[in-house]
Amino acid sequence: MKNILIVGATSAIAIACARKWASEGARFFLVARNGERLQQIADDLTSRGAQLAACHQLDIDSLDRHAGMLERCKTELGALDIVLVAPGTLPDQARCQADPALAVREFNTNAVSVIALLTPIANILEAQKRGALAVISSVAGDRGRPSNYLYGSAKAALSAFCEGLNARLFKSGVHVMTVKPGFVATPMTAGLPLPGPLVATPDQVATDIVRAVEKRKDVLYTRWFWAIIMLIIRCVPRFLFKRASL
């Protein structure tokens, strides 16, 4: 039986991953900001065969509450086999440009607060000398595009942090994977004019994540074609890239 900590457990991708692990009889410690929604998800997972250690309500921006959550997790769950870190928001780029305070808040939520939480989680896994840590970043972090560079810069910081964490924890037998989804049909992207053929479902992304955790991949682009798309985008010369409307 796998002991699994999921932070940001109410996100569509996290729910889809949890359902797949639930079918294997996994044991969960679920963390999210919305307590009512969190309990609904917990009930759904137990109906699918999961065991629930506990639900814990936490706003990831409350840095002073991270330690308490992790202490409770260790008490309720014990050793960690898999940790999925999936919190995040999709900021409005235009509003962030007009409001520096909002820009900082959104950057903190998508990068600083996640990094603050990953640090003690990494220490726990390092002490165990085993376990897998999967962190949801984004293809948006591969290059700063004018349409979402605040979000992209936060994800770029998170991806770089995870790359370093991967190299550090590898030596202790811990696997760290950076997950880079492209467009996904979730409540966070509802109403956005997304290109249909490139949009994945949360279940498709979850299938990729669960498989990649087992295979101990370092970086996962999901769906697979985003690795090719982002390679092309990274290769576009800057003098052309800045003229594009991306």
C-alpha cells in the first residue's frame, strides 16, 4: 500500500491522479485550501478503494503553517512513498501588469510558497532515503511569452528549483519529477480560447503522471507533443520571438 501526500488536492489534475492511485488501494493525506471541497474529494476516493489518513486545510501562502501540516502528515501517514505538489493559480496578465502588489501575490503563490513547502518535504524524503516527489509546473516556464510572462516566470523559477532538487535528492535515492502540462481542460482554464487539438483532459495528464512516477522520469511534458512544441519555441531566435503574438 502506497502512502501518498497530495498538496493542492482539489485541483483537477490532482484529483485525477488520486483516483488512479485510489484504485490501487493507496492511503492518502490530502491538503488543500477549500476544506469543504477537500472532504468531498476524500469521500470520492474512499468510495474508489482508497484509505484516508486525514484531510488538512491549508492555504499554501500561509508559510507559518507548513511545518504543522507536515508534522501531522508524518503522524497520520508515516513514511511517504509519493508526494504530489499541485497548487497554483492562473493569473490575469493584464491585471498583474497594472497592479504590482497583485503580481507579487501571484508570483508568491505559484513559486515562492511552493518552494517554501518543497524545502521541508525534500528534507523528509532525504532522511527516508526513498520516495518520489512530483511537482506540477508548466510549459509556460520554458520561455517568457507576452501573454502570460508573470505566470511563466513563476513556473520557470519552480522548474529550476526542482531541477536542482532532483540532482540533490538523486544521491539519496529519492526521485524528483517536474511535470510540465500544456493546455488542460480544467476549471482554471474554463472560458479561455484554447486550441482544441492541443487541449488534454485531466485524466490524460494523470495517466502520464502516474506512469512517469513509476518510470522515475526527471521531466514530464504532458501530453507528449508539448516536448516538441516547446523545443521549437525555445529555438526561435529572440529577434523573431519578440515580434510574435504568443
